[in-house]
Amino acid sequence: HLDPETEYSFRICHEGDELCCSCSTAGRPAAPDAPACTSRQPTALIMQVVWADTCDLPILEVELQCAPAALFSSWTSHFAEVTDEGHDSCDIVVETLTAATDYMFQARLRNAVGWSPD
């Protein structure tokens, strides 16, 4: 078993021939773009999370966090499972919001190695 996010060097010898190579194992995904609102309702928003195409491992899950834009507000998480490897975005409905209130949003992604940075 190899460790994720690790650089490895290999030296292969056979009957006097030698081959050296370096490679690295897959890592956690990069942080997604900032979430964007694609639709508004009086007490709900549809937020879209977009990420760069990754050749390493597919994105398995998206976490969208929101909080009122007030000092010392608590973050609420909304999760979405990504079931289609070909997608590079996900829409998440955020309900039970207070009308006429500003909110902050942030997102992160999960692949088989772990979560992206916030």
C-alpha cells in the first residue's frame, strides 16, 4: 500500500539494465470555485459549486456551508453526493433562509483521499 499525496522514486533492475522513474500518488482535490447563486426564492437559494476537471480521482461529495453575514454566526452544512464522474459542478438547494438577510457561503469537495481545503 502506498500513502496518498506522496512522491515515490522507483529503480528497476533486470539483467544489467536499470530503469529509474518518479511518480506520485493521488491527493485530495483542490478547493472549488466560490459558490454562485443560480436561482433565488423568498426563503431558499439554489447554489452551484464548480470545480476544475481532475484526472486523478472523481469527486464523491460536495459540502456547501452557509452562515448569516453577521459577526459570530454559525455555519450550517449542506451535503450533496456526486454520482456521475463526468460532472464538474453540483447544484445544492439551501432552504429555510431568512428573507432579506445576507449570507456567506463556502464549499469543499471530497474524493477517495479526503476533503479539499476550505
